[in-house]
Amino acid sequence: METAFSLPRSPKLHTNLPGPKAAALILRDRAVTSPSYTRGYPLVAAKGDGCMIEDVDGNVFLDLTAGIAVTSTGHCHPRVVAAIQAQSSQLIHMSGTDFYYEPLVDLAERLAQLAPFPINDQGIRAKVFFSNSGAESLDGALKLARYATGRSRVISFLGAFHGRTYGAMSLTGSKAVQCHGFSPLVPGVTHIPYSHAGLDYLETSLFSTVVPPSEVAAIVVEAIQGEGGYIVPEDGFLARIRQICDQHGILMVVDEVQSGMGRTGKLFAIEHWHVQPDIVTIAKGIASGLPLGAFLARPAIMTWPPGSHATTFGGNPVACAAANVTLDLLQEELMDNALLRGAELQEGLRQLASQFPGLSLPRGKGLMVGIDILDAEGQLSAKRRDAIVDQAFYQGLLLLGCGKAAIRFCPPLVIDADQIQTALKILATVLAKNPA
Ligand SMILES: Cc1ncc(COP(=O)(O)O)c(C=O)c1O
């Protein structure tokens, strides 16, 4: 299938950065947009093709961010573009809350088959609610957990990121700036460390003192912490949460907004641990860049009545059409590619860690990979991390930080072996100029 245009497959920089058009746009942007946005380096994107981004001055960058882990099938995959074009020439909106249309049903059927839950006697694993974003999916999941259990309290984790709406923000435990000044938050949430030690504290201290387990609706957990630093949980951690939930009638809600939709080489990262939760939230990679989120629940849990939860835009026909093709592409080859390329990336990062002091070993699964940046004393260094991410941009490589001092690698899942090597080469150049 033809792309409308194609970009070179490695970085090409023609101007100083930012170039003149980018600099002018950034000035206009700063005058009128919220200062809460967290732009680091001055990238002004104009076009995307696979793993490449062209800026408004014609500079081409290798993108290892995928627009924060979103463009799973690459920027403007021709089959996704064709599906969007075809659907938008037929029906752009009708509201799945009040009416029926086929792309939504198709997608819900597929997700209901693929959900990481047991199959029920009607042959389905899940019921699906469509939203517009990750945060909305978390808010909906929180409402459903409270509704289904009749309980109010929730356990979530330090380091967790679940979004910016009041419900999702209240579950978040990542950075103080994300909640500072916004109190009171949704009551009833208790944060514990994302570790076996945290679960020990829950079971031996909290449950017997201030958080009666019979009042807990849900434990909400990321299968791999994203914004918190690309933290892979300890062995047995997720299975132990399942066990605690079973013991006390608590629902296990797994947030797969960042780790889901094939990024780790499985459709849902939780599948790596063979744990079956009760509710799963997804968004980001599900529709290759169109705004779409969802939460999936075991059918026996999603029994709330008409009107109890709804949304105007969620499950928009164009977004669902994009998601249906995204699922095809993930299943045909991209989940496999995520595993292969992820292994190459981790191997390359291990070599860099042996070559350059001040680099942790890589961690992650598939193409959800993180490393920590350290200073000369071996301490986490956000300052050095920010300098590396910034200078990579000036070499044509787009990266994002996360956690205290981590760099996250979350490229489009179409990345090829040469592009992984190009990224590692640029990173090596930048590291050589930024010793610990
Ligand atoms: C794990 C996780 N949950 C929820 C969210 C919130 O998603 P959104 O920004 O689409 O609201 C994010 C966003 O980074 C996330 O990483």
C-alpha cells in the first residue's frame, strides 16, 4: 500500500535546532497555551512516517517516543490512514452511548475475546466500555469497582501514574507536582510501595489498623509502571495481588494504558505473569494515535444499569476503525517485532552500560524499555538524564524521560533492526559527551 509521502529511515538535520519555522511556532504556542505542558526540547512536528518525524523546517528525527507510547503501528501507517479515511467518508460520529454502529461492535467483540480474563459460558471474556483517554478509563474503572463491590476504599501504588482527571489523579502516586494545589482529591485511596514490602505493609499493618479489607473495592496496579520509571514488578508481585484480592473479595484493576496493546510483545503485559485481573484499562496504543480508551471487565462485574456511566465521544466510529486495523497489524506481526527489536535494544543498552559509567542495566519487556542515568557517585541524576535526552534531540533522536532519572524507550512497534542500531549509536555519541 502506498504512503502519501515517505521520510528517510534515519535522522537528517538541515538547520540549527530549532529551525526558523519551529522557533516562530514555539513563540506563538507559548503565548496562548497552558504553561502546565511539559515540553522539553523544541520539536515542532509536521509529518510522521513509521518511526520518523519531520519537523516544520524539514529536519528528520528518529522517534523513540511514539508520542508517549501511542503510535503503536508507526506514524501514519498506510492501512490505518486508509481505515480512517474510509470511515470518515461514511460516518464520523453518532455516539455509541445512545446509538449502535458497526466499528464499535467489531472492536468490542474483538476485545471481549482477547481480554486476559477467563471465558464465560456465553463464550466471552469481557464487557467493554469505550472512553476517550487513559484517565477516563481509570475513572470509569474506579466507578465500576465501587459500584460492583458496594465498597469505597482503593489501594494504589507509589510511583503509579493513572492520569489527570480527579479520579485518576487521586490514584496516581508519581510526582508531587501532579497533585500539588489540587486537593481535596477523591477520598479513600491509600498508596503503598510497588513491591513485596508494600504488600507486606498492606497485609500486616494497614488491613489490621486503618484500611479494613472488607471496605476495599479495588487494588489498582500498572502491570509495568510507566511514568514512574518503567519499573518491572518483582517476581510474584502481581500474582500476590491477585491472591490478596481473592482472599478479601477485592477487585484487581490492572492499568495497561501504557504497557498494553502489544508494546511488551503480548497484547496485555499482565499476560507475561499469567495473572487474570478483574478489570483492565487501555488507551494510548489502541488506535494508533486517534483518541480512544477503554476498560474491560469480567462480564459478571460489568452489570451496572443504563445511564450509570456513559460518554458522548467514547468509541467514536473513526477511532474504532483505526483501532480495528491497529489490532490486525499487532496480531499479524507487530507484537512479534516488539519482542525481537526489544531484545536487540536491551542487548545494545547492556553494551553501552558496560562501556559508559553512570548507566544502569536496561529493564523492561518488548519495546517498553528503561534505563537509569546516574552521576559520578552512582546516584540517580535527573540533571544528567535531562541533558542526555536534550542532546539526543540535537543529534536527531527523540527520547523521553520518566521516573526519577530514567530514559524510556517506547518506539513505534514498526521499528526495524537498523533503526535500533542508529538509536544506540546516537546515544553512544551523546553519552561520550556527557560523562557521569
Ligand atoms: C499507565 C497510565 N495510565 C493512565 C494514563 C493516562 O492516560 P491519558 O493521558 O490518556 O489520560 C497514562 C498516561 O501516561 C499512563 O501511562
